Amino acid sequence: MTEPLAIETEADAREDEYALDPELVAAVMESVDVADRVGVLALIAELHVADLADLTEQIDSGHRRRFIELVWADIDHELLVELEEGVRDEILAFLAPEKLAEAVRELESDDVVYLLEDLDEAARSKALESLEPADRAAVTKSLAYPEDSAGRLMQSEVVKAPPFWTVGQMIDHLRAADDLPEDFHDIIIVDPAARPVGTVALGVLLGARRPVTLESLMADQFRTLHVEEPEADVAYAFNQYHLVSAPVVDDSGRLVGIITIDDAMEVLEDEAEEDIMRLGGVGDEEISHKVWAITRRRFPWLAANLVTAIMASLVIAIFDETISSYVALAVLMPIVASMGGNAGTQTLTVAVRALATRDLTATNAMRVVARETMVGLANGCAFAVIIGAVVWGWYGSAALGGVIAAAMVVNLLVAGMAGILVPIGLDKLGADPALASGTFVTTVTDIVGFFVFLGLAAAVLL
């Protein structure tokens, strides 16, 4: 009898392996309260910078400021890059300019751009002044590119070489260089005009003999990204073609930077999170946001939902006499609406994600629409039998059971169609399907469900 309990305990331990210990968080706050800098540093000494970011996000604003002021001189300033946007902006607002400048000097150019792009002009200029002239020029150039573009995402530090260099020359160059990027995966091979012509993976380089030329080791296929290419397209290319890094070029095809997989996957994760949040009508809300900020973000979508609810109520009002004559209809209406809404949401979720990953295209759209329609019809028929039998047994009326069964078939069929057609239509119009589809689909299923159910009831039962 004890073995299942042991297995469950082990599973729980694995699940909590990456979670911060609540006792650690409490201990840190206690040490912050008494300004015990040595104690705080001892508590966080073994934390990875990502875990340190989680800790910073979990403590409240008052402790957070005192915590940063206590430990700033002794922590990895990459912490600022790991923080969620709301917490990072809060810290940047009180961080002294010289401390921000200190952090900026330690980071790669892409991380510097990420930190500075949302700062006001005065704070940004102060931070830029702390950089070496070459780094300052590279960051300033990146900041000039459109927001959410490859130019903002790339790092300017690139390892490049001409194709005629040998492996030995390349290795000697890497060993002698004192300004290599902290992380890189490929050598970018460039022609005399600084245009990328190929890449050599570090693993391939280290496995070849010294006299071999880089040209003979270049990958057969490689992709370049334009500096103004949207971040979403960059992330898609990395995911679709299994890229580890990719050179970024300007209008003339010259190499201006490189994007690595960690940055691309962060964009991909952000895109997925954004879709989920927008489907729920909460936009870019974060767990650290204050009450007013969250209220302001949620209000428009709740207001839109109120409008759709009123529209559904107007449909019900048309049949108020029918409901008064047959009170059981009021009891059963939520079943029809709920089933239609849930079925539509299922289809909608699949459709929005397929559009985001570009799996749903003009080529297969009609096939997917037909499939989702048939799924809605099949589920409608199955649940019609179930609910029809339940209502017949509940109220002893075969006619009422038949009415709700028919309404179930129609509403789930419409839910399947709306769940796929609404996001496709919004996408064609250039709107974000994740942002508005839910409201439209819910409106359709509620109105159709109530109208069909109450209309049939009025025709059959009265």
C-alpha cells in the first residue's frame, strides 16, 4: 500500500525541482527587512540568474527595491534581461543611471537594445554614453530599426572570416581575439563585400584538420534574414528550418549582425503566450501588474462581452411568452449556450494556433473548414442523443427532448463552422484572430443556440 504513495512523492519532487523554495523567498525578504546584505548574498549565491529573476518577481515591490539596492554590486546584471517586462520597467525606473550604465557595459548588444528600447530619451542617452564608441554605434544603429524587427533582435558581435582561410588560421584567430561574443555557434563566411556566402558550424570546424579551407567546410544551405524582417517571421524560420543561428543582412546584402536560437525561441514563446492571453481577453497582462493596470486592460473585453450578452438577451426577449408558458425552457437554455460556446472555443483555439504556426493556409483552409464542420455535426448528433434522453426522462416529454436535441445538433454544427471561419476571416482582413475571435464566436453560438432552441420550442410545444 505504501508503494503508490512513494511514487507520487517522487513525482511531486520532480515537479518541484525547478520551483523556488518558498522558505528561501521568505528568508530573503526577512534579510532584506534588516538590511542584512551578507545574509541575502549567502541565500542567493547558488541561484542561476533565471532563478534570481523569478525570486525578484515573486517578492513585493517594497522588498524588491531594497533587495536590488542591497545586492546590485554583486549579482549578474543579466538579471535585467531575464525579468518580465513589468518588473524590469519598475526596476529601471528607480535604478540610478550609473548603475544602469554599469549593467549595459556587461551585456551583449542585443540585450542592451532590449533594455534600452523602452527607456525615455534622457535615460537611454545616459546609458549609451557608457559604452565604447563601436558598441555605442552598433546599439544606436539597432535602435533605429523598426520595433519587433530582426534588427532589434540581432547582436552585432559576429565571428566572420573569408572563405580562403584555413581551419588553422580560424582557430588561431579565435584564440587570439579578446572581443568574441559570449555565445556563438557558427562562423559566418563572407565575401570581400562583407556579404554572407555560407556558415561553418563550430563542431565542424573543430573536427577538421588545420590545412582545410573554410570554403570546403561551408554548409550546403544557409539562410539570411533581412534586418527589417518581423520578429515573428524570424522565430518561424528558426523553428521551421531548425536553425541554430542566422546572419542578418541589410538592403545591400551586407552582414550587419546575427540572431541566435535563444533569442528566436524567446520570441516564439512570447508569440504563443500572446495568443493565449489574447484568447482570454487579457492582452499583455503580467502577474506583477497592479490592480489599476489589470482593470484597465480587462475592461474593454468585458465591455465587449456585455454587448454580446445583451444581444443574446434580445433574442431571448423575443420568446418571453414562450418561456413564460413553458418554464422548463429557462432551465435548459444554459445547456444549449454552454455546449455551443465550449465547442466553438475548442475549434477556435486550434484555428488560431494553426494560423500562428502557418499550418492553416489558403491551400488547406477549405479542407480544415469541412473537417471542423463535420466534427461539430458528429458531436452535435452524439450529444443530441444524450441530452434528448436526459430531458425526456427528466420532464417526461419526448417533444421537449426532441427540441433540445435538434437545437444541440444545429448549435454545435454552427460552433464548429464559426470557430474556424471567424479567425480565418479576421486573418484575411489583417486583424489579429487571437484578439477578437472569441467575442465573435461566443456571440454567434449564443444567438444561434437561443434562437433555434426557443424557436423550435415555440413551434413544437405551443
